[in-house]
Amino acid sequence: MRSLYKGVIGFGLVSIPIQVYKAMDDEKVEIHWLHKVCGSRIQYRKYCPTCRIEVEAAELTKGAPTPDGRYVVLDEEKLETVHDHNVSIISFHLLDAIDPVYYRQAYWLKPMPGGDKAYRLLRDTMKQTNLVALAELTLRSKLSLAVVRTYEDSTLMMHTLYYPESLRQEGKRFGEIATPVSAKEQDMATMLVKHMQEPFVPEHYPNVARRELLERIQSLTPMAKEPHNYQTTEEVISLMEQLRESVALKKS
């Protein structure tokens, strides 16, 4: 597992050197568009429809759309990448006080040499007080809110959060239903919910669709690319490896 970066947790005057690791894998199976004729992956070009030309990297700039469909060019200097990896704790809260709707991405926090004792101190303190830490950090050049909490009594985990402005307010009105519900219907629904209540065990709910898709992909023979005159030695070797794998799959 590769570390994303090294940083520091600021806990009052205490500094805890850490390494940050992504905690969750993307469940999406990687699938690309291919050319049916030769099996090559389709490229996506940087093309200007007005000038009708492919644009070089040096001619690109960044801009934001306006309501009337035009764009304003943004100052490149103000969009420079920020490399501040400090996780600054702002305050402490009960976990139930933070609505799950704001949770975004999960990361493991690993103590670096010299930070073991302070790491354990923060972890044990949050366990004893049953609190989580609200923090700020810069991740991928953007300022983010985050929650630092204990995971299974031994490890610190960090969850980046959406800002309140990200919540689409119009969705709050979807529950404004005028249809009445009788007391008997409510009692029967409550009885059903209690009957279906059980402890949550994540392992009981695997991604079955992903597993089936991966098994289907593994059962297929890789599509061999058609040779071209401009093929390099490296591409020829790659093709030979694909052919060997195809023969081995057929034999098995």
C-alpha cells in the first residue's frame, strides 16, 4: 500500500508526524473504449471545435463558465498547487453530531518515527471521551474539512468532508408529503422494522455485481491487436505476451 504523502497532525501544541494512506479502493472495474478493428484503446484529444485543430499543452488555460454560457479566464498564479500537508485540529465533537451526508473519502493515518506516543495519546483520549476531531487540511491542492476518529480501538482514521454549500437544498423538500398515515399502518410498519433489525456486519454485503464482472473478464481471452507497420519492438513483445497468455488460458 503506497503512502499518499507525509504530514503532521496539529493537536494543540502537540505535533504528530504521520503518513496518509487511502483506506478505500474504488469498486469500479476499469473498462475502456476500444477500436473493434484492431483492439487499440481509443484516445481522447484536446480539440478546439472553433479553430478545428488539436491544441498543444502550451496553448491551454483554465476558465470558469458564466450563466450566459461564456467563460472567464482564471489567473494561473492563483491556482498554483498548495503543498501544506498539516492536519490542523479545530475542535472536538460527538460522532453522532456530524451527519453522514457530509462524509466523502476515508484515509488511514499511520504514525511516523517519533510520533508513536503522541499518536497513542490522541487515540486513547478520543476513545475515553467518545469524541472525534474536526480538522482542516490541504488535500490535492484544495482546502478540506475532515474528521479524525479512532477505528477498532487501535488506529486513527481520517474522513474528508463535503462543505455545507455542497448539499443541494432542493432535496430537503422531497419529504414534504401530505398523504395521511393511520395509526394501525404506523404500528405495523414499526413492528416490521423491529423484526428486520439486526447487527450490521459489512462482510455480509459484498459487491456481488463487481465479483461477477471480474469473473467474466477473467474467463475471456484477451483481444490480440492487429500488427501495423509502425509497430515498435516493445509492442511486438507485448503482443507475444498476450498470445502466450491466451494459449495458456485456452489450455486451462
